[in-house]
Amino acid sequence: MQYMKAVLLARTKDVRDDGSIVEVVVWELSEPLPLSTHPFKYRLYYGTEGDSRVRYDNERGKGDHRHIGEKEEVYTFTTIDQLLDDFERDIANWR
């Protein structure tokens, strides 16, 4: 397996008063992952222990996508700011 250079841009984890977890991890890569058109690797999570509610990620070979509950769909990445805005919107809509 070949590893590429990466720079950590953001890593946060917040456990909210209701026990839910919001975690954001964003890396900048030296080149895009297969099936992505941008140089970022990200993992955004909202849920509780054992209950994923909202997730955004881009896996090697799978590309950008999001999970809302049990549903998985393609996500069209434009910018990191828009990604974070969309994630926050989906968290707010979950409630």
C-alpha cells in the first residue's frame, strides 16, 4: 500500500450535553484520492456511541458521500467551508 503526504487541517471532537458526539477530521493530501477531484481527505461524524446519525467522508475508491441515518448518497464536494456548512445543516435537521 502506498501512502501519500498529508497535512492535518482540522481535528475536533465535541461531546454535547445530550451525549451526542460531533467529530471533524480534515487532511490536505498531496493529490486527490481515487474518485475525488480535490486534495482533501475528511471524516465528519455526528451521533452517539453506537448510533451514527450523520456522516460525511471520502474513502479511497468510493469518493465523496454522506450517510444520513441508514441512507448513503453521493455528496458533491465544492469547498471545505461548504462541506462544514452542509454537515452542520444536516445535524440541525436531524433534531
